[in-house]
Amino acid sequence: MENKNSTVVTEFILLGLTQSREIQLLVFVLILIFYLIILPGNFLIILTIRSDPGLTAPLYFFLGNLAFLDASYSFIVAPRMLADFLSERKVISYRGCITQLFFLHFLGGGEGLLLVVMAFDRYIAICRPLHYSTVMSPRACYVMLLALWLGGFIHSIIQVALILRLPFCGPNQLDNFFCDVPQVIKLACTDTFVVELLMVFNSGLMTLLCFLGLLASYAVILCRVRGSSSEGKSKAMSTCTTHIIVIFLMFGPGIFIYTRPFRAFPADKVVSLFHTVIFPLLNPVIYTLRNQEVKASMKKLFHQHIL
């Protein structure tokens, strides 16, 4: 009798981003250059915020955590993908695949919730300024930080628990350059309709609701800012615009990947590349380039160490 609850597959073969060696080499060089330039920039953001006593506001506290989350997120996929470009046979063990999937959704879920917290911070700062110091106290910031880490863990462990219950008896070729839910589920030796619905609800619906909620909150904030005549109006507009850009970069690809039935589309791999490698490294840099205080602190830190 066939045991439908056992997993026979011990490894997965990754088909990669493309089969063309020329395109692989080009993408390898471009991503390596991008990675070596932008990743140190994220660590510089963390160092700047940690070392400057003037950057202690909740906004910078959460920006530092965003840089940490995105730098950690980039380590999940990019290094292995770069190594696989140089390898003829791209293989990942079953346990390695599950581990990669767990951390991908753990950090990704945490970052999505962090953007919600940052929107809440801006709402209180702009719409309820008299209550800001009370609501966004250091203790409250740490509680929210703990809550978003916990939320990311719960989101990810649900994904992993559902996949661990599926039997994998072959084939074992993943049509991607990393392990993610849509591709892994397709290889299960059983009907996955119910599991796919649960995955879409856990990832897709939550992503879509967070995205719409964030857009609505920033619409309220921008309306409030445009109707005011305070001196910090331009700064508030710039900060909110930056947040909205990052929200589109973060949630746009996630909505495309997770809010539909798990069928393959030609753009899937390209969208996944930007979602897992490019955008996570760019998010903190976008914040920093539009934040005068952080840029000034970076220059000061640079001159202190150079001179």
C-alpha cells in the first residue's frame, strides 16, 4: 500500500532564472555589483542611526530595523542564487528548501507589518501630534517591534506547517531560482486545492489588505498635511511620499505572486527576482536619500572616520 503521508523526495533541482548561459552571466554580474554596493549601504544606515544621538525618534528606530530586516532578507536568496549561476547542477535539499521558505516568509511578513507600524507612526506624528510622545514612547516602540516579529513568525510557521503535511514523491524540479510556496506546492503528490486556498488566504489576502489599508492611511495623512500650513509640511509630504513608494515596491510583487491561483506566468521569475533581491536592498536606501537628517548624519560619520 502506498503511504501518502511520507516524503520520498530528499532534494529539489532548481531550474534557475533562465537556461541561457549568456543571460545568466549578465544577471550574475549585475546582481553581484548591485549587491556589493547596496548591501554595505544598508549596514551604513544601521550604523549611522545607532551612533547618532540625534536620531532617536521612533521614525529612525523603525528605519534602522527596516534596514536590518531587508539586509537579512537579501541573504536568504541572493547568495545562493549567485552561487547557482556558477554551478551546472542547482540542487537544494528538502530541509534546506523548507528552511529557505520559512525565513523568506518570516522576514517578509515581519517587514510588511513593520511598514504598517511606520504608517501608524506617521499618522500619530501628523494627525495627533500632541499625543505622539505618549503613544510612541520607547516602550511602545519595542512592544510593536516584538509584535511584528511575532506576527512574521506566525505567518511563516503556518506556511511551513501546511507544506510539511504534503507528500512529495516526485518529480522534484522547481521552476524557479529559490524555494517558494507556489512552486513547491505544485510538486506535491496529492490534491492541493484546499492547501492553495489556505496559502492564498494566509499570504495573498493579508498582503492585499495590508496594502489597501496602508494606502488608505497615507491618503488620510496626505489630506491632513495638504490642509495644514505648518513649517514641516514639505518634510511630512516628502516622508509620506517615500513611504508610499516603498509600499508599492514591497506589496506590488507580493500581490502579483500570492493573491491568485498558483499557476505559472511568464513574468513570475522576473517579479520574484525584484521581490526577493532588488527591492529589499533598495527600500532603506530610498528612505535615506529622501531624509535630510540621516544624510547629514552619514556625512558627519564619514568625515569623522576619514579625518
